Amino acid sequence: MVKVFAINGSPRGESGNTAALLTPFLDGMMDAGSEVDLVYAAQLDVKPCTGEMHCWYKTPGECYIQDEMQSLYPRMAQAEILVLATPVYIPLPGEMQNVINRLCPLVVPDLVTREGRTRSRFRDSVRIGKMVLVASSGWWEKGNFGTVVRIVQELAENSGAEFAGPVLRPHASVMGRGEKLTEDGKAVLAAARRAGHSLIEEGHIAQETLDEISRPLIPQEDYRLHLNRAIS
């Protein structure tokens, strides 16, 4: 059974657009037989990394900061897939950034050059082989995910894991009207479920599925006018 550890970084927790996208994605993974461990960054007491690198040199593999990350490290280490889910802020919600920065103890200070870049790798005790990003945004363009995608891609490459792809939903709010999903919204979430299933069953997510999840649901000008009216 493939073990998955997922972190929802949205301050809105279970009620946000990120959760709306993440839930069917994780359901698809479980449909394919995986075991999913889900936490919410905003509900955790996780202090910022101080950058002193105790976890590399003084107490290898152990963070000296005593907070809830201590209970997360062994759970993450047992997972084969790490799912990082977040809305696009500037660029990430603070709680999510704290959790990502505190992953350093899972990485060993064994620096090598891979494809012209200095990289490291996860410790031998860490099973994570793949990382995937699930992200929502209020911006119309998919290009506004660029910084967030690079953060997760760099994290994967720096730790020797495979970046399994970005599951992205721009202008996420138009998936529903009030409390109800539109037909387009239902199709997007169905594709997200297929993406999760495929990642477990086939080991990858087809580009066509990723494109279906992130496809435009409203003309850009109509969306801009809608937002401008909402804040005027």
C-alpha cells in the first residue's frame, strides 16, 4: 500500500478552494489503494526555521525547535508521496512556508552536482520518492502559479525526489455558484480525482488530465469585470 502524506496550507482549512481541489485528488489516491495522512498547516503549532542548521551539523536529522513538527517528521518519513496543497498568496501562506522550511531535518548534508546544480537528497530513513503540488488561485491565468510551482519543484529536486507534477486550478471560485458546483466545476473535480488515482495506479498523471483541471472556465475579460465589480 502506497502511503501518502498531504499538507493543506490554506488558512481556510476544509472550507477553501484548495480543499475543494485537494479532496477529490486524495479520494482518487485512496480509490487506487493508497493510505492518506492529511494535516492542515493553519491548525499546527509550527514555528519558523531559525536557519542555524543544527539539524545538519549538531544534531543530524533532528530539529532543536520543540513544536508540532516533531510529531510530523516520522509520519512524513514513512510516506512514499508528499502532497503539498496551497492557495497562491505572495507566494505562500505563512503557515505553509514555515512547514516547508522546517523540512530541512529530512535532508542529509550530502551535496552533489546534478544537471549543473548543487543538490542534496533525503536521508536514508525517509521514503519520500515523489512530490506533487495541488494549488488553487484567484488569478485568471495559470501563469500566476509559476513561483509556487518552482518552489515545490526545487524542493523535490533538492531532496532527490521526483516532481510528479502540478495540479492547478486558476480562477477557482467560478467552479461553483453559491454552495453548488457548476457543470464545469464538477468536471474539474472529477479530473482531479482521476489525477490522484492515476498517480497511484500508473505512477504519473497524464498531461491531458492536468490540462482538464486547469482549463479556462470563463473568458478573462468577463472574470476581470466580475472581480472589479465585486470590490468596487
